[in-house]
Amino acid sequence: MVDAPPVSRLFDLSGRTAVVTGASGGIGAGIAQRLAEAGAQVVCHYRGNKAIAERLVEEVGNAGGRAVAIGAEISTQSGADALIEGALGHFGALHILVNTAGHQPVEPLPAISEESWRTMMAVNAGGPFLLMRAFVEHVKAAGSGGAIVNIASIEGHQPAPGHAHYAASKAALLMFTKAAALELGPLGIRVNAVSPGLIHREGIEQSWPEGVARWKGAAPLGRLGQPEDIADAVLFLASDAARWITGAELVVDGGVSTRPTW
């Protein structure tokens, strides 16, 4: 029998270390900040935006948390291993992995090159695979158990024009999440996914006003998501509040998926 922690400790991540990929982006930064607020030590991964990642680490530190920024090309085995080894070098143990880093160009299907397809799969599906494999090896050796949360997309179920390769990569990530949950459960590792809808980013109202208007009109809750909306879902799935949840997908889209398409 598993003893349930008191409500006051359900979301307490003190003593745990979390790796958040893509932490230099809006959603990743929001997740890293929220996990740090819950007491976790956070590894903020970045690929090219070192200054943004380091600013995030500074903000976490100013709020009383602990974080470090590590750069890596996680679509390669050497890069994934370097990130995990760097995280272990800083904090000594790993307990949570959040795969947020993603690639989302808009390209009509006939214009998608073989290189573009390969890059999409390598980043959105290959990166999580490589990192999860490295993470599992450490957790298995430590015997500590852990939690993995993959950031997928509602496009894993319903594509958008120009996103054929992106939608396919997110659908692959969702099925990989389920398959991993099946195999890793006996090791005490839970694997779940969060599928966001349209999330606000700086300047989106100016660069894509018609899309924002359509989204707000279609979403029952009438607004775009915020990075914090995704971060709270990740916190739930990474915490003891979700201790008997694995292989699940939590859709966080303001209800837009309820809208009939015919």
C-alpha cells in the first residue's frame, strides 16, 4: 500500500532535480520556473539562446531556487548524453525530465524536403527518445524512480495546414509516451504527456491577428493559453499528486478540441 502524502506536500518537489529542455523558450521557461517554485533543482537546457537561459537561472536564483543552464544539441546521442551528464555533475541525481524543446516551421506538404522531414523528427521525436533513454539508465542504476513529461501538441490528433511533418512528429511522441509508460512502469518511472493548444508569445497578436481571433472565437474559454497554464499541468504530472498516473495525455487547450470540425 502506498501512503498518500498530505495535501500540503502533494506538489512539493524539494530534494528532486528536474531537467527541462527548451527552457530558453516561453513554455520551457514557464515550466522551469514553476518546478523551481515547487522546490526542485532545475537544469535549464538551451540550444542557441544562452543569454535567455542564463537570465532564467538568475531569476530562479533571485526567487530563492537553484538552477543551472546547460547548452546541448539534444537531437544527437552525444548531445543528449552531455546534457544528462552535465545535470548529474551539477546536482548528483535526476528525478524529473520534461521534454519541451521543439521545432515548428510552416511548410506546405509538397515543399517539405527530406532534410526538413528528418530535422523535424530528429528534434521533436528523436530528442525525447535519446534523452529518455539516458535518463532511464541513470534512474535504473539509482533505483530512485522518476517522472517524465513530454510536451506534445493537440496537432498530434488534428493537423493544421503547413504542419504535416510537425503533426506527425507529435503523434509519434504521444505514442512513444504510451509505449514508454508500459515498459518503464516496473522501474518506478511514470511517463505522461501534455498537449498544449495555442500559447501566447510576444508579438503574436501583431504577427498573426487573424489566427489569434479565430482561436479566441473557437475556444470555449475564450483566450490563448499562457506558459503558466502548461507549467501547472507539468507540475501536476511530475508531482506526487499524479503518483498513479502514467501513459496519459493531458490536453491543455482551453477546450478548443471540443469544437466540432464539421
